[in-house]
Amino acid sequence: MLLDGAMIAMFLGVLGSSVVHLSQGMMKLGLTRMRETAVPRSGRWIYATGILMNFSAPFWVILANTFAPTVFYTSMYGMGLIALVVFSCVKMGECLRPIQLGVRHPLLVAPCLSGPGK
């Protein structure tokens, strides 16, 4: 079966991890905007959105645990860093240099290669 409980929990792990990691990027973007603009109102909204996204972390864990044990969710936690790297490069202009990608590349690929456990 293609979408058994473990696969759903792993998908929720990638989704939840992306939301949690993006929340950190949103909060940093909000702080940056508050510091750089004369009217910090938009920065406050961005920062508040990041905080709300960060508080959603337990929701993702509870949802994933209805389909499979916690280990399937937590093994995907590092995958959310990819979303944060893309967000940082696109929205904040903080792109990674090739040397930095070379160090992190094996860490991002390893969860995909290992596949679901028994």
C-alpha cells in the first residue's frame, strides 16, 4: 500500500518540520523589518505570524502520532531545513555558498536514502 501510516507520518514530519523551521525564518525577517523600516508595523505582523507557526509544533506531532510511532515523524525533522534554506535565499537574500552546501548535503540526503523502517 502506497500511503500506509508510516508514510503519512513521514509526510507530516516533513510538513511540520518545514512549518517550524520557516517560523524561525519568519521571526528573523520580522525583526529585520522592524529594525530597517521607519514604520515597524509590518515587521510586527511577520514576527507574530512566525510565533504562531512555531506554536503549531505540538499539533503536527499529535497528528502524526495518530498514524505511526513518533520515530517516523522525528526522523524527518531535518528535512524542514531545506524549506528554511530556500526561504532564506529568496526572501532574505542569505544564500548558501557551495562549500556550505557540501557540508550539509549528506545530512539532508540521508533520511531519504534510509527509507521507512519496519
